[in-house]
Amino acid sequence: MPRLTAEFWVQAYLNRLRLADIPAFVVARGDATAGAVIVKLNTLDGQAQAFQRSYDAEGRRVWVTLASGDEAQVDASLARQRGFDPDIWIIEVEDRAGRHLLDQPGLSE
């Protein structure tokens, strides 16, 4: 099965969030075709969580927590990741209820 480009996935994700009235924006634009994507969830209370794609024990793609806690610490972690890999995308989702939709069909696989 052909893989979606990173840019296509990001645009589809932003559209899905927009339909759910969840504000989100691109913080860092990565490689259009193969860049990894990190999603930062900002709950607007000084706390944040960052998610990245990984694989579970059965080889399925899943979202795992990269960093969690004080927003400044999460931002520092993302800056370090960007320093290691300038091709990554960083998407910031702002939602007081903690919604990110990454567990929904089409986004979780």
C-alpha cells in the first residue's frame, strides 16, 4: 500500500481538527514527502503533551507520548527534536478538553 506524504497527512489532520472546531496550526514545517510528524497538545493551562508515531509490539503504527508536563519543558523537548531532525513537522493543537483526535480511524493507523 502506498504511503501518504507527510504534507498530505498534515493537511488532512488539520482539516479533521477544523471540522471538530479544535484550533491547530503548523509550528514547524518539515519535509513534504517523508518528514516525521509530532503533535503537541496544548491544554491552555500551562501543561502540554507531545505525541510521535511509533510501532507497537505487533508492528502496528501507534501514537506514543514523547514529552508531557509543563509546556516550557515540552517546548524544549520539541526544540531538541527539531535540532536532531530539521525535517520533522510540529503541529500544535489547542484544546482545554485535551482532544487531539489521534485515536480516531484514519489518524491512528
